[in-house]
Amino acid sequence: MNFIEEFGLLLRARYPILYIPTREEERVELVLTQLAKIQGGRAVYIWDYVDGYQGNPNDQGFGKRNPLQALELLDKLPSVTAGIFILRDFHRFLEDVAVCRKLRNLARTLKSQPKNVVLLSPQLTIPTDLGDVVTVVDFPLPTAGEIRTEITRLLANLGQSLDSQLLEDLARSAQGLSMERIHRVLAKAIATHHQLEATDIQLLLEEKRQTIRQTQILDFFPTQETMTDIGGLDNLKEWLLRRGNAFSHQARQYGLPHPRGLLLAGIQGTGKSLTAKAIAHHWHLPLLRLDVGRLFAGLVGESESRTRQMIQIAEALAPCVLWIDEIDKGFAGLDGKGDSGTTNRVFSTFITWLAEKQSPVFVVATANNIEALPTEILRKGRFDEIFFVGLPNQTERQEIFTVHLSRLRPHHGSNFHLERLAYETPDFSGAEIEQTIVEAMHIAFSQNRDFTTDDILEAASQMIPLARTAQGQIRILQDWAAAGKARLASRYGNLSQFNS
């Protein structure tokens, strides 16, 4: 059911007070005005704090700088008068005891009248007193089809047309932006070269980065990493490569559902974050990074609003990869958090979306401490698969050395004794191997020469790997994986570690 169908049903069912959290004020008012005509020509009354009611000459300016008076207009109009009363930024007044009481009184009387109050606000803030009388309706960002229609309309006004493929590319690039921002970028493009071109896709992507950055919830992450940058983890890479075309139209025709996502649990520095970046690059999908801590805000109701906003942005940008780094830290110890249940509500919203989402958002969550994760998130149906990423064995360490040295010294890789390096670095993670090479470069650079195998070995001898400083935590992770609770990301198994 789309927004117009859902909202029209709520109007006919006489839901008295409807709350639309959206930043697209102009667009939602246009949609509601069109819907009012469909619903038998209802009158539309629009109020804001500065100008009062607008558009209706009989009530022009009524309720100016007086939110309580704005609500009293509903009592002044005949009970048979059908109308939609749109109140802008009304969330700022809901804590006022008189305004709150008036809304609760209206919720009773409007059940028998063809009138509906619509609260418009860029954020969702509902006092506990109004929880039972207010119905929240989400207003989605423009779909690719709506964006295509708008671009076509704009071009028609200019007497121009576009190649169908370029039109499709522009529409896809604009997904996740509000219609206002899309208009702004297109106007900038037309002002620059008097038409729309393929290069304007970069303008849309940059605007998208700006929008996502302003939310302070998600980061639009550029990716250059490839699957070949990952040393080892052959089982995981094979699983991902097999799903390379799973977002295509052919996959939908075949009957395949969209891939849901992965949980990568394991030891720090073993390539979990690198894998998330490589997935997005290999599948040619945008990568969004979520820091779970950013979802939580000080104001009541704002954390839940941010969670819904995060979901809305991710789905509007779909198909995409949503990377949730260190999810265990964000949702650790749910029951013990003294935040009036905010963390539990955010977590509940998040895992419900994970289980029920139909959009092609591929979620890659990473975790270092499996004990801190709520058991609900490990249940089948949240992710397609859970992989354990352990410490690399000797063969994989050699691959990791090869990756890093080929990047740093592409023409002198044969100068390094890779087998010896892998043998002499037991229990080193991929990140520690990289840091060892960096330290070796510092040693050689200070002596005005190129670094060698011996420099790397010297640096390795001075480093104490995490496997020795955090043996207890790593043992817990290894025992958990050995119990069959996750697939091994490495083809070589590393099972010898578990029983040693």
C-alpha cells in the first residue's frame, strides 16, 4: 500500500490526528491537496506559527503566533464541514499542557466529523499523553519512477528529451534525495550547460553525499577496495561472488529474493571492515556506513526518529550496502541500560526491519565481541549467513603479505621471502601484518634504503599481537565458532586453533 492509498484510508476511517515526520513539507502538502480533491473536494487549511492560516480568505491569518487558537478553528467550523488541517512544525508546541489537552479533546469530537488534523514536522516527537490519539504516517522519499516523471516533465518544459539509459541513470543517482534537492541540482546542471548530460550524475552523487552527511547518521563511503585486496577468507569470498548478480532483474525473474546481508563476527583486524568495502565495490553498489551510536540522541523520541530516518534513506538508495561497524558496541547490554527503554525501542525497530525488509539493502554488520550481541540478532532470518573471521593461518598470512607488498612494491615483490614471513608471524592478524610492514618501512627509511624481509621480521619481533594480549576473548570467539554457530570464512578451517 503506497502513501496515498494508506493516507486516504485513514481519512475515510476518520483517524483524527495524523503525524507525518518529513522534511519535504512542500511535496507532502501538494500530495495532500491532491488527495483532498479525490476525497470529495475536502477543504485544505494550512497553518504555521508566523502567518497563521493561509489560503482560505475567511480565516486568513487566524491563529497567528497562537497554536492553541489554531486548534480552536476546528470548533468554529460547522461539524459537517469536511477539511484537512495541516499544522506545520507543530511538534514544538506538543509539550504545552493546553495544546496537549486540546488535541486530546479534538480526538474525541473528530471521530464523528469529516475533519482531520495533520501535524507536519521534520522530526518525530510525541509526548506520552498523546501516544494513543496520534497516528504516525511515514512519507517516503521519491521513488525512481517519480524522479523519472519529474525529470521528463522538466525536460518537456525546456523542449528537450533524454536517451532512455541516461534518464534511468539520472533517476537512480537521484534516489535518496528529496524532490526539492533534485530540483536544485537539475537547475544547477541546466544553468551550467543548458541541458542535462551524463556528467550531471556526479552532481547528483555529490548532493547525495551532502544530504547523507547532514543527517549525521549515515556516511556515504567511497570504495576502491576489491576482492583481491582480501587475503584468505576464501569461503566468504566464494559465497559473495556467487551472489554477484543477485540484485539484477534476471534474478527477480528467476524468483530469487534479494540477499539480506551478513554478520561478520571475529577477531579485530582480520578484514571484516575491508570485506564490507570490497562487497560494495565488487557489486557496484553505494556503501553507507552506520555508526549505531549516532542513532541515540538526548531528546525524547529523537532516537527512534533517527532510526526510522536511517531506514528510509537506506531504502531510498537501494540497491545499496549498509555497513554497520562494531554492532556489538551499539547494542551491548540492552537490559542494563538506564535510558527509559530508548535502546530497546531502537533495537526492536532495527531488528524488525532486518527481518521484514523487502528492499534490496544488503546489510553487512561486523562484531568483535559475540557475547555482547543480543541473541535476537543472531536468529535465522535477520541475516542470510553468519561468518566467523578468525586469525589467518600460514597460507593466508602469505597471501596477506603478498597483497600488501604487491601494492607497496609492485615491481619488487620477488625480493621478499614470503614463506618465511608467513612462518615467522604466527597469531598475527591482517591488520598487524600491515602494521609490521609499515614499521619495517620506517626502519629502512630512517637509514635511507629500501626495506627488506629482515626489516619486516625485526618489526614483527617487536610487536605483541592481540592473540597474546586478549587470549580470553579470542578463545571465547573461537569456541563459539567451533560449536557450529557460524560458518568459517576461511576455507582452510583453522580448526586446529580451537582444540590446541
